[in-house]
Amino acid sequence: MSRATNEIRITPSVLDRLIDYEPEISSESHRSRLRGLRELKQAVKRDLEWLLNTRQPIEPPSAELKELNSSVAVYGLPDFTSLNAKNRTDQNRMRRAVEAAIRVFEPRLVNVAVTLEAMRENERLMRFRIDAHLKVEPAPEPITFDTVLQLDNGQYLVREE
């Protein structure tokens, strides 16, 4: 059965359920509150960008506090300003950190794989490809994000492929 004939069941994130996209309408039908697949993908893209552009505290919590190490207290990525973007070891460290952050803090994505594209000569950018499956019913939807880290300002830009 094709996806078009199946109704895709989507549960928006808590944030998206709290945001009133139509404040002029005092009561919304249940149907209007449910967002389509396109809106869900846009919300995930937005939230990924927020996640990747948030820095963790400099001092990580104690390893003994296991629950704290997957809580909002460590939301985001470590600060990579001291790493060398041309060094393979540092590149792999950044790639692993991006993948780990997505696995922990973006539960709408499963089977997350982050790959780093080769850096281009004289370019101050690192390009990541994020492949995952978006958790929707009746079957997960493949999704890919092209992500660019601007080395001059540390900003991540996320674009759905």
C-alpha cells in the first residue's frame, strides 16, 4: 500500500503542541492541530539547528550521575573552538559528538548516521550529512539533512535534502 493511501499518524513535539499557529482562532479542531509530514520535517530541522547551535557547559557533570549525562543539563554540543577542523581525529570527534547529541536529544529520529564530507580547499566550512528515519506511523520515513558548520563563527546550518 502506498504512503498516499495510508494516513500517516504524527504526534507533534511538546513545543509544537504548545505553540498556537493560529491565535486568531479560539478553538481548533483536532484535525487542524495535527501537522502533516512536511510540517513535522520542518520542525525537526528547526530543532536540529537549535540542538547543534547550543553549547554544553564547559564542566561536564560527574560520570557517576548517569541520568544527568542524558538530561537537558548537557543539551547541545561541546565547544569545538580549540579543535583543528583539518585534523582527521578532531573531525571524527566532532562527527561522533553530532551523532551522539542527535541520538540523545532528538527522539523523533532513529537509525541516525552522521557522515563528514571531505573539506574543500580554502573553504571555512565543514559539511555533515545526517541520515535517519523519522518516527511516524505506520512506517518510519527516511530523511536526510545536509548540515554545514561555518568555522568562522561556529554556526550550524541545517537543510533538508
